[in-house]
Amino acid sequence: MITIVLSLPIINFCGEGLRPNHIGDLGGVPVDMPKNLVHFVAYDGDPTFGNKREHPKPMRTYDSKINSFGFDLRYTDNTMLDTTNKALKSAYRRDNKRNLGDNPWVSVTVNSGDRVTVPNPVHRIGYGTLNPSKEAGPVHEYERLDNDQFGLEVYAPPNIDPVTNKPWRENRYAEDVFIQRDKTGQIITHIECSNRDVPRPPCTQFFNLGPQRNLSIKAHYSRYNLADWQQIEQVVRQHVLGFQKTS
């Protein structure tokens, strides 16, 4: 009997380039994030945008602190943009090219790691927006309006621009601000929406995942979808939580 021993090359499937998922620590929780669903993943210690890496990229583990990443989803049917799905990519491009006000796509950015240094970053963002420095100018000053909208406090720039004799709220750089607070008065949802007369005026919604998760989330969408802010927050929250490592 003749025994033949084949010498096969060893493939390191743990290498980052071959790994199907981005892994790491997201706000204190180990996560597996499929590469076809998330993009622009960065870790603490990575070079900032536009700068070159000075040292070899380290092997990522579940202890590697993730500080930012993004993804896109269609909130109306809770579908994440999968870059390997040609039909979905085509629908995403078509919807954005049409530039309709009720475009259902939401662009999400998640910050964590060394980008989040306070327990409730959304409260800090909201408080800073509503209490700007004098240098910010009247277009970035806010007063609360009498009527809430969609269950949110509403703030807008007061007074008249003496140059145009129009309300500061109609300035091209003006935004309305929408606030949700908890029982203690802390801001837990902060939304800034452009007042510009364009087909799809943008809104940016900031919210947290609670004190147990040290991260903050930004969701970008059309102001025409502002009435659905709770649904948008819910589906984004669901997907971020869904990245948690299960085994």
C-alpha cells in the first residue's frame, strides 16, 4: 500500500480581507457586521480621513474598538441595502436619482469608541444647538414654538432678517429643530431639518441606544418623511442591535 501525502497551502481565513464580516467591540458589545451591508468601518487608532496609515493594519478581534461605520436602509419595508443584491442596488440608485420628496432610503452613521466621550451624546448635541454661541448668528438661534409636531418639541429661528425683511426661518441656512425628552428633561432624540425649498430637504436625526451602549446614531432622510421619525428610529435601532455577536 502506498500512502500519498499532499502538501496543501494553508489559508488564513481569519485574515481581514477574507473574513466575511467586520468584527469588533461596538459600544461595549462584540459584533459581527457583514461586509455587504456596512461601509466605511473605522476603528480607534485608524488614521483620520485623508491621512495615510503609518503602521500595518492590525488583525481585528472582538476587542477592537469600532468608532464609526455606516449603512443604508429602506425604512418602509425594513430592508438594508445589500451591495451583492443587484436588484436592490438598482432600486436604491433609481430612487435617489428620481429625487422625490418621499424617498424611503435612510443613510445611517454610527459613532462609538473614542468618538463618544459622554454618557448621553444626543443631549449634548441638542443642548449645544439650542444654546449656540453668539458667534453663530441669528439664523442659528432658536425659540420654542407654541405647537408640538409629531410628538416633538419644535424650535425655530425667531425674528426678521433686517437685510431681506424676511423671517430668519426662511434663510437658506435655517433649520427647524425637533426634540424628544425623557422624564428627567434629557434630550434623547434630536432632529435638525432644513427649511430650503428643494425637492428633498434633508433631516438629520440623532439618538442613542440607551446607557448600556456607548454609541450614538445619525439617520439622514427627507423632511417629507419626518412624520415617520419613530418608525425610522425603530428600524435603525433594530439593525444596529442585530449586529451583536450571537455565538
